[in-house]
Amino acid sequence: MKVAIVGASGAVGQEFLRVLDERNFPLDELVLFGSSRSAGTKYTFRGKEYEVQLLQHNDDFKGVDYAFVSAGAGTSKEFAETITKHGAVMIDNSSAFRMDPDVPLVVPECNAADALVRPRGIIANPNCTTIMMVVVLKPIEALSHITRIHVASYQSASGAGAQAMAELQQQYKDIVEGKPVTVKKFAYQLAYNVIPQVDVFQDNGYTKEEMKMFNETRKILHSDVRCSAMCVRISSLRSHSEAVWIETEKPLSVEQVQAALAAAPGVTLQDDPSTQTYPMPLFTGGKDDVFVGRVRKDLANENGITLWLSGDQIKKGAALNAVQIAEYLIASGR
């Protein structure tokens, strides 16, 4: 088994290395690729040192079984043919191919079998906020069809990459030291602030991130559900959270939903108001599951349930989800 990581020096690329090691992924050979900026950098994996190679249009992917790609949509589009031409399965973490009808968009807990049909040799990893939400929606959908979703996301700095995390830490340091605050990765200072914009605005007033949640949820769940999102950047360092309002065709009890969530793969229920037990990004960072709490009836909708979730968007929202796709394909012999 030969595995490639494209974008190995980024936050998700580094998480790929950790997840592959944690899960004892059955690889025999590993190759790392990056831009001219990161080429030559060395990383240790399972006691062996690997050097990042420059990503080029050549035959470097010959013999590669799975290529985990997280280097941005532009790079994915440019190098997709190079990566897949010798038969490698490209599992892409960018937005480049998510809505392509010939590219499955996969969250293994929801639609793993979609990964078996991939005409272009590419499987898309969904947006991180979508991944975490649909993992929680799937067991509820099995109880009653979900017709509408309203969601407000609370997205950490890490969603914008390793440099954004470093900038947030630097901003707090600047403030403490009384220095001018460094602002490069975001439109405004993030420290001690929230920014009601993630990604660029579209003509309808929603951001690209918010429209991803609308479109990707429908594709993953094979559903006509409508999702209205408000995505907000907050000053936590790692792990995203979401407040979700769900309308189903028939009314569901809190107990029904809690039981379904407690039994669902990839979900941990943390829901005990009497002991102030609920998920928070402070504690969900580095964890595999999506954590859910505050499950209750929606007071504004008799067929509504509302809940709170939190999960590590670099892990389950990116690297872990991609590795789980590859694990499913290996188990399926496909």
C-alpha cells in the first residue's frame, strides 16, 4: 500500500500524518508533496524521516494507491489528472470537486457506498462544518425525514489554517504587550471578537461557506432538505461548534433523538443540563467524534428539535474523514 499526502506541511497535512499513525493505517510506502515553499522540509512518521517533494506534472504518483490532497482548490484542479492518471484514488479536501456530479461527496457514517462509484478517480471530502452536522443529522433522518435546517456555526481560527491559528495567538500576545495587533488572515482582529463572515459573500447575501452547507448537505444525504446557515468566526483556537434547529416531517421526542444520537457511529452524546454537561471546543479538540448536547424541543416549531454540537474540524472535519473513506474502500476491496 502506497500513500501520498499533497499539502503535507499544512494544518490538515500534518493531521493526516497523525491520523494515519493513530489508526495504524496499513501503508507500506509514504510520499509527501508540497509547494516550492515547503519542498525539502522533513517530517518523521513511524520512526522514519520523509522529505517533502515538489509537486510537479510528472509520474511521481505512479504506484500510489491513495492520495490525500489538501493544498487548496486551485492546486487540486490543476493536478487532479496528474494524481489520478496511474490509478491513484484522489481523496480531495478542497472545494474543487464537491458539487461535480461525477465526484462522490462522502461522509462514511452517512453515505460510504457513494465512494464506490468514482468515474474520475476522485472522492471529495465535504466542508468541515457540513461533515460535523450531517454525522449528527443522519440518525435523526432515520427517525423522520428532515425538511428544514437552520444552523449557526461558531468556527475556530484553525478553520483558516495553521497561519490563522498562529495569528490568533500572536494577536493575544500583542494585546497583552500593548503592541499594534497583527491582522493578516482575517478582515478584522479576531482576538476578543467574533466575525460574522466565513469565506466570500455571494450575490444572495450568504457567504460561500454558508452555501456549502446548503448544497453539500443535500448531496450527502440524497435529500431535498433546505439549510439556512449563518457562519461566524470566533476566537477559539481549534474545534468548531454549531447551534442547529431541525424540522422533521413528524414530531420527535427529545428522548427519541437522544437515543438515536447515543447509538450513532461517530457521535458522542454529552447532554445533562443538571450537571452542566455539554460539548465545548476546549474539550473536543483532538477527538474523533462529533459531540452533541443541549437536545430539546424547538419552542417555535412543533416539529422542531434544536441541539448543540462541537467537533475538531481539522480531524473529523478533514483528515479523519478522508482516512475513513480510504479505510472503507480497503475493506470493500474497491
